[in-house]
Amino acid sequence: MFLKHKQSGDLVEILEMEEIYDPCKQSITGRFHAGEEMQDPETFAKSNLIFPSGESLPLCWLDPKYQEHLSSQKTASNV
């Protein structure tokens, strides 16, 4: 899977898919996919990554308490 680094706009190849789905992990292991040579693995903060389309990562990948946020939004909309 590839994501885009917000600051540079370069693609980042995600090396450990489990890390991206785990909301308790704030960073992932990946490598820039730019240039002719394969880059060394680095640690990237999830907050610095987006989908190549420009969309943000889903909240359930970023926040371990995302279900609480959804519950509070439903409660607020029912008032």
C-alpha cells in the first residue's frame, strides 16, 4: 500500500500493514518511493500521511477512542 507524505508530496510504501490499521500505533514503518534507488525504511507519524487522492486516513486508523467520538456525535444529533 502507498500513502502520500503531506509535507513532501512523495509516496510512502507501507511496509507493515498491521501498523496502519492499528489505532493504538501513532507511527508506522515505511519508505519513500522516490528516485531510482530503494530507500531505507523510516518511521512516519500517521498524522503526516494521507491517501494519494488527498483524503485523510480514517479516524478508526488514528484514534483508539474513535467509537466514543461516534457515540457523542449521534447523541448530539438526536437532541
